[in-house]
Amino acid sequence: MNKVLIVFLSATSAGKVKSMLERKYAIPSKVIQAPTELADLGCSYCLEINEKHLNIAWKIVKSMTISSKGVFKKDNLQKIL
């Protein structure tokens, strides 16, 4: 399955979205430290999810007004949102 990374400024933000995905939609995800190519300034954290769940996850990010650095394909780090 294709994985995507939603990049956040903090582990707390990534954890909030992860929690909502699991509780409300039973969608598995995991919080990881962002690859160095995506962590321009300081630490960043990512929520790794299957690409097929991206629409739901992105709606959660927007509804919770959490700041994100964007969404990237995990395999080549190409920005898709």
C-alpha cells in the first residue's frame, strides 16, 4: 500500500489527529519523526497513513485547525498537498 506523510510542527499535533483517526474511523496510523529532507527548521513530526485514507485525515486536520507543513508521498517525498 502507498503511504503518505502529513507533516506537523509538533508530536502533539500529529498525536491529536492520530487519536481522532483511530477513535472515530478505526484508521491505523503512526507518528514518526519527519525525514531530514522535510524538517527544514527544527524538529517536525509526521503522521504516516495509507494514501487511501488521506481525504479523511486531511479533513480532520482542517476541522481541528491544526497547522501542517503539507502532505508528502513516503517513497519519494513528493509534495501532494
